[in-house]
Amino acid sequence: MTKEELCQIFSYNIKKYRQGRFTQEALAEEAGLSPQQINGIEGGRKFVSTDSLLKIATALDIEVYQLFIPQDKKTIIIEETPENERIRAQLTDEIVEQIRLSVNKSLDKVKNKK
């Protein structure tokens, strides 16, 4: 799979999950992003940061992986078991920690430029 194909899949899925629920502007507001960001992502001109990815998935009330399933593939339904819940919580904690580290690193760069 190429980067372009991944962007196309991602773009298609955002449109699919927001249709009938959100306009681009409403999704942007719900996700805490700008309408220009959503437009650029859906248009395949931009790719999302991890932080924006999580915000979009949360706003759409879906799991992040669902945004990367090719349109010709069936949506995977994961059985809710205690083990799956534990794994999901662990992965969420790891993603949040990576975001926290990334944001702190960016803030440190901004502080050092002053």
C-alpha cells in the first residue's frame, strides 16, 4: 500500500462516517480542529497528526482503526471481552502517553525559541 492509497482510504472513511451526522464544519468543531484542516484531510492534501487522528475518531464515535479499513473490506467487529478491554485500555494509555510526550517536546521547542 502506498502513502497515497492510505490517504485515499482515510479520506473516504472520514467522509463515510460523518455523512448524515456532520458537515465538515460541524466535525471540525466537535473534534476541536479547524474546518480547513478537515477539508484538507478529506481532500487528501493533508495527513493527520496522532492528536488530530484521535480527536476525529472520538468525534465520530468510532475506533481509530476503522478510519484505515479499505472501502472494499468489511468492518471488523471486535468481541467485547475482558481481555480485549484490557488491551484497548493499554493501547489507549500508550497512545495518550506518546501524544503527551510529543506535545511536551513541541512545547519545549517553543519555550527554547523565546
